Amino acid sequence: MSEQMKQMENNPSGKTPEQMAQNGAPKMSSQPANQKKPFLKRYGAFFLLLVAGVVTGLVLPDLGKAALDNTLGSLKEMLSVLPPIFILLGLLDVWVDRATMIKYTGKGSGFKGVLIAFLLGSAAAGPLYAAFPFAAVMLKKGTSFMNVLIFIGAWSTTKIPLLAFEASSMGPVFTLVRLALSLIGIPLIAWVTDRVIGQAGREEIYALNDAEQGK
């Protein structure tokens, strides 16, 4: 009787271990719904724009034709830019190991990392959307989040071909003033963004990027 009383004290509900395990097991019924959300979240805007374009083409044929021509032009540009970009990404991923990337552009690299991020972004060619695959590989290799932001900012504002075209069109004085402001503003914006996001936000971004790179 004493053993039965001890068991009742330890298990006042009177359920067997198998029943307790079944009650404590996580429910899997909602898993399929959770798996559908990332697809809709990722491609929902695309399908919405696609439907809007089709409706516009049916209601306003001239405007729809112009939108279709612009879309095809952008698609041709992407097909001409992305293949060499992905080749360079593959070479970067294979040739540059993580330890080297962390040493020169990782957290604690200081001014050296900022300078390298600026040089990489300024020497790049292509539209801004081509910078984001590079940024993803840099995050994977251990580049600090601030230096990745500087790289993207340099790609968008201090590219050498862009500066040459700007100097011929707007004059060298305007180009030098704008370049000086960019050299100050890009690191400042990157630093403020890095601090606002915080450690938890940075860890989430790195985790999401690792999950995407692992697919």
C-alpha cells in the first residue's frame, strides 16, 4: 500500500506514462499550414503584381503593352547580369575561406574592414539588385553586418563607372562633393542601422541567411 500511495503522490492525475507522453507530445496538425506561409509571404507580392498587370492589360491595352515591354527589358537585363554574378559568387565561396573573410571584414576588423567593404562595392559593376547575392555570401563567410551594409551602400553610390559618368555630366566639383558626403554618410548610416537592429536582430538575419544558403 505504501508504494501505491507514493505513486499517487508523484502522479496525482492517475494517468499512465504512455498517456502523459501522448498528452505532452506536440501537435503536428498545424504543420502543413505553417509550411505554406513562407511561400505566400515570399511570392505573394509577385502574384499580386502579376494579377494587376493582367487586369491593366485587359482594361488599358496601351498601358499594359508598355508595362510588358518594360518587364521584358528588365528581364533581359537580369539575364545578362546575373550569370556572371553567380559565377563570381561561386568562386568567392570556394576560394575565400571563412577565416580569411572574418579576419579582414569580420567583427573587430576596424578601419581595414570598412575600407575593404568600400573597395569591393566601388569596384563592382551592375545594378543594385546584383549586390544582394554578394551580401548573402559575405554574411555566410562571417563579414560583420555593418561592413555588409557599407558594401551595399558603396555599390549603390560610389561605383567607379558611376563616378566617371557623373563627373562628365555634372562636373568634377559636384562629383567630389557628393563622393565626400557619401564616404561620410555610408559608414554613419551603416553604424546607426547596426545599432538600431541590435544583437538579436543581427542573429536573426544571420540565421535566415544560413537557412537560405543551406537550401
